Amino acid sequence: MKKEFEVMENETIIDCLNRMEKEGYRVIKRTEKPIFKEETHQGKTNYIPIARKIIFQGIKDS
């Protein structure tokens, strides 16, 4: 069974990996998704990356 774990704002990557391990999961995939801010300047819309979301996909250890 697969489950996704997102690195929360108040935790480090290591904290998230430890949380996965406590729940009995091991990492099989890491995904990073950019978070953009929309700004309009002189009628032109720009999308500026402001952060990233890190998601680990885990599989149950047997």
C-alpha cells in the first residue's frame, strides 16, 4: 500500500522521513512541486516561484 507524506512547514526533511519510518513506510519516490505567486505589473502577469512543496511517496515495509 502506498501513502504520500508532505514535508510540513514546521518540520525538516529528516523529521518527515522519521515520521514515515514510525508509521512503517519507506521512501520509494520524492517529488518537488513549485509554489508560485502571481504578480501583475503594468498589465502583464508574472508568476514568481516563492516556495516548494516536497512530497515523499512511501510503501509499507513488510
